[in-house]
Amino acid sequence: MGEQEVAAGQAALRASPGERVLQIDIGCTPAPGPAAAPVLFMNDDVAFLVFNALRTSGGWRGRDATERAVVEIKRCTTTRFGYPSDAALAGHPLFEKGLGSFGVFEVVDSTWVAQLSGQHAAARPAAPPLPPQRHFVFTFHDSTLECVADDLVVVLTRDSLNDVIAGILPMMREG
């Protein structure tokens, strides 16, 4: 790969000047440290993110309030899951726009959403444009999940991970 290609790739990863990152309240935040233990379940039809969480609204807040968050990612178009960890988050292109540790964020005027719309228009010029979608970011201790989707639906539960998985799998088969 030539220097120009590398530079073009790095430029594409930078946040655009219009992008803004807002922390959003989904009723919980990821548990600090490795305790969040996020797991992503996804196929062509549905996507679910499961992690240990601290409730932020209604009821207890603090160590005794750990629950499991089951996040249905509605009409999820694409995801990025893995790097960076919280220790490397300062190198993320959205960090200077407000991205922080152990939280849930929305990227307003996202270049990633614009890029997907541009790809769709180039591939299918006669097709109607993609419906507007939102760019969400979940930051954990060892990983970050970014996704483009319509919305998030969150359920907090004290069910075991096995019980949560047993509830998710039939929905994945049905689509």
C-alpha cells in the first residue's frame, strides 16, 4: 500500500468538523472495568448487545444496582466491535468530539452514516435514498461497539446470561 493510500485511509477515519458526540441516557451505563462483559448477537435480521450495567434512572444507583442490559439494536445496518479499549480511547477520531469511557453516545451528523448513504447511492442510483439512521457508540473497558441503526430498545434484567441468551436466540431465528 502506497503512502497516498495510507494517508487517504487515515483521513477517512477522522471525524468531520460537523460531527458531535452526545452522551445519551438509555437508563443505564456499562459497568466499569472488565465487569461489563459485553456480548454482541447479530445476524442479517436482528442485533442484540448484552452487557452488565449500572442503572442510571429509577431505583438504586451504585454497586448493588448491577443488572444486565439487553439492548435490541433496531434495524442495525452495520457494526464495529472491538478496539479501542478505554486505555486507547483517546486515539479514537471521536474522542475530541466528546466520546468518553463507560458510556453510551450518539454521533450527530455522522460521517459514517453519510458514507453508507453515499455507498448506497453509488451502487443503486435509481433506488430511493436510505432512510435516516443514527450512529451509536458504547464504550467498555476492553472494547468499543459502534453501530448504525434506527434506534435502541433497552431492557434491564437480573436474569442470568444463559436465560438472556435463551430469550434472544428464538428472535434471531425468526428475524
